[in-house]
Amino acid sequence: QGQLEESGGGVVQPGKSLRLSCAASGFIFNTYGMHWVRQAPGKGLEWVAAISHDGGNTEYLDSVKGRFTISRDNSKNTLYLQMSSLRGDDTALYFCATSSSWYDAFDIWGRGTVVTVSA
Amino acid sequence: EIVLTQSPGTLSLSPGERATLSCRASQSVRNSYLAWYQQRPGQAPRLLIYDASSRATGIPDRFSGSGSGTDFTLTISRLEPEDFAVYYCQQYDGSPPFTFGQGTKLEIK
């Protein structure tokens, strides 16, 4: 059974940067697309970014384009989200999730890591 | 961008009753690329249904999904205590953003 574990969250000031990581195990990482999904406190789920199995294709939510970068290191079975120019509305629990392709549901989820943007 | 609207916002039912949750899309979801997720408090979402009507691995058969085009339904035939949670629909038709509905909270009456 595949597992995902996020790390790297914390409290950061507005305008600063943070990098999240997602360590994968129990499945063939380099055959899966990967996503970041966030959930603001007391709110619903919001897809943030996606990357194809080989890293060749990426997509972003409009509100994070130019500020967030999704990447992966298949040799380390790890997904990343580099976040810069952070704003208060980026405060959320950030989940990583897998999908076999961009035409598939998100079938494995991590437990999430909390990012709080506050002065 | 496809907008998904779930109804009702909150559903109050008793264990043993039948639950019917709705998800309406602002435009047709190609190939019924629609999923349902369950999220219990303090937990990650769990995939229940994919491609509108296929149950994910390990999901009990009291959960079923139906629909196509713009109208989709998640039905829980007989509610168990552990089913009281928040449910989200999501479309993944290959064109980001992969939007979620706002959620339906299923609470114990």
C-alpha cells in the first residue's frame, strides 16, 4: 500500500519563501503524476499544482502561478513545492496526492503539513 | 474552469438511513471523470468513487456513485456511524484546474 508523508510546513512571514517536501513509499513513484492540494482552516479542498510522472509537464492554480513551483526527484521518490512571495491566503494544510495520470482520481493522500503565513 | 456545486451543504440523518448527495457541474464533465472523497475530522481525504460510478479499492458496497454530463450523485445506502463526515466531489477531465466542490457535511441527526 502506497504512502505519502509531507514535511516542511511552518510559520512564515508574508513575502517570504518555504519549501514543502512529500516522501513517497510503497509504489513506483516515477510512474505516477503528483499533486499538491490545500485546505484553508475550516474550508474545503483546493487543487494547487500538478506534475507529470517524469516532471516534463506542470500545471498551477492561477492564484499561485509565478509564485509556486512544483518539482520532483524520482531518484529520491520525493515531490516538492517551492513557495515564494507567500500571502496570508496561502495559509492552509497542504496535502500531496497521487494520480496515475491527469485523467485519474487522486488515490493516495498524505496527512498534510501546515503552512501559516503571518507577521 | 469547471465549477462544481454540491448540495445540500449539510445533511442531517440517522444511522441506518439512506443518504443522497448531489454534485452539479457548470459544464459537462468529459468521460464522467468525476470522483467522490470522504474526509473525517483531522484526516486526509479518502477516495471513495472514481469515474463517477466505480468504487475505489476497499470501499464498502453501501457507497455508490451515479450520473453523467453535469449531474452526479453519491448514495450511501445504510449509514454507519463512521460515515458521518464531509464529502467532496472533484472533476479531473485532464484540463487543470482539477476543481473540487465545496463539500457536503453529513451529520448525525
